[in-house]
Amino acid sequence: MELNRYELNTEEGYFSLKDYVAKKRNTQDVIFYATAPSRTVAADNPYIYPLTKNGIPVLITNTPVEEFIFHEMETYEGLKFANV
């Protein structure tokens, strides 16, 4: 998982899970993710919009396999994965 990179709803580029943990809110106890073909498509998701508006990062995965991996991993650095 350390080699995987994902897009975020809050900024452009590709980020690792470690990068996500550094960018999350201090009060945030989950890693939010959503499956979408691209960051642009994810921006139109009504479930992601409120998080984006509040500056909460969401990992954008572009394959359903990633969703399966997050479900099987359950946690990363003590944070549970939450599908938006």
C-alpha cells in the first residue's frame, strides 16, 4: 500500500496513504475514500461535496479493486476506511 497513489478532492496531484494521514483534520478518525474515474467526476458526487466544502480530504480511487483492498485492510495507522 505504501507505493499506491491516489488523487484527492481537495488538491491536485497524487498522494500516498501516508500523505493523506498528514493532510487529514486533527479531529478526523477515518480515511474517506470514493471510487470514481477521475477527480473531475468525483467533484460532482453529492456525497463528496460537503466534505470538499469543509476541506476534508477524500481519496479518489479509480478502480473497484482499491475499494475491496480498503475493505479488507480495515485500518491504516489506526484509522478506519470509510466509503463516502
